[in-house]
Amino acid sequence: EVQLIESGGDLVQPGGSLRLSCAASEFTFSTYSMNWVRQAPGKGLEWVSYISAGSSTIYYAESVKGRFTISRDNAKNSLYLQMNSLRAEDTAVYFCARGSGSYAYMEVWGKGTTVTVSS
Amino acid sequence: DIQMTQSPSTLSASVGDRVTITCRASQSISTSLAWYQQNPGKAPKLLIYKASSLESGVPSRFSGSGSGTEFTLTISSLQPDDFATYYCQRYNSYPWTFGQGTKVEIK
């Protein structure tokens, strides 16, 4: 079964850092683009970041640009999100999601990991 | 950025009802639109892509239509598992954006 499993979510103080991971299995990870999408408590979905299959193309939402860094290790079938200078408004469930071939809709989603930014 | 607006925000319906949700783009996105279903505490699930293509394994009571700036998701006969929140997402160009969601609740 195709699977994405996120980890690394935690309670962190404002200004702190956190690194999220997403482990992929049962598909050829190196051939798919990947995304991070977040959902604040009681709110809708917000796309956060995109990385192409070979890491040559990377995009960020304006709300995280300059603070978050997406990366991937195709040898380890893993996706990462390094989050620095965290703010209260970054509090959310973070999902990793697989892109679809040449398109940017999201075919497969992980169950999410929770990030809480609070003092 | 291109904005996506869904309507209604909440919809009350009964099992067996035909339900339609609308998603409007602030400018043309051709057919670069997807629909997702999300149940509380769960991950979103892809239902429709390219505005009208049904994802494998999704029941045929779900259908999508539209192009340009106006799109609809229709559930032909609402089932108990369908009470959830639905999101549209455009993917024609960066940054990808989601609609604000439509919650389908039991009448």
C-alpha cells in the first residue's frame, strides 16, 4: 500500500526551530514531486511548499518564505521541512502529499503531524 | 495570486439528496482544478482532478464539471460517509491555492 508517514511535530516556543520528516513507501519516491500542506486548528487547507522529483524546482508560500526549507533524500525515500523562526500562526497539522506526475494536484496524503508554537 | 472561492460554506442535506458545491476562480485556470474530501481528524482524500476526472476508487456518485473560472462538484445521492468537508484546489500555476471549504452536514 502506498504510504506517507509524517513525524517530528512537537510543542516549540516562538522563535524556535523544528524539522519535519515524511517517510514514503510502496512507490518510486524519486519520480514524484512532493508537497507540504498545513491546516491550522479549525481552519482550511493551506499549501506550504513544493519540491520537484529531482529537487530542481522548489516553491514556498509567501507566509513561510525565508523561514522554511523543503528538501528530500531520494535514496532514503524521505521528504523534510526545516522550520525556523516559528510563530504562533505556524501552529497546525502538517501533511505531506505526493504530487501527480506532471501536475500539482495531490494524489496521496499522509495522516499529518502536529506542530504547536506556544510559550 | 488567483483566489478560489467556494460556496456555500455550509450545506445541510439528507441521505439521498443531490448536492452541488461551487468553486470560482478569480481568473481562468482552464481545467486545472481538483476536489478533495476531508473527514474530521483525517487527511484529505483526492476525489476529482482535471476538473472532471474521477480518481480511481472514488464512487461514481461524485462528479465534477466546469472550466475557466467556474467549477462544480456534484454528489448525485448523498451517502452517510459523504458528510464531510470538501475543498477545491487550483494547480495551474504556483502558488497552488485551496478554496475555504464547504462543510456538508446532516439536515
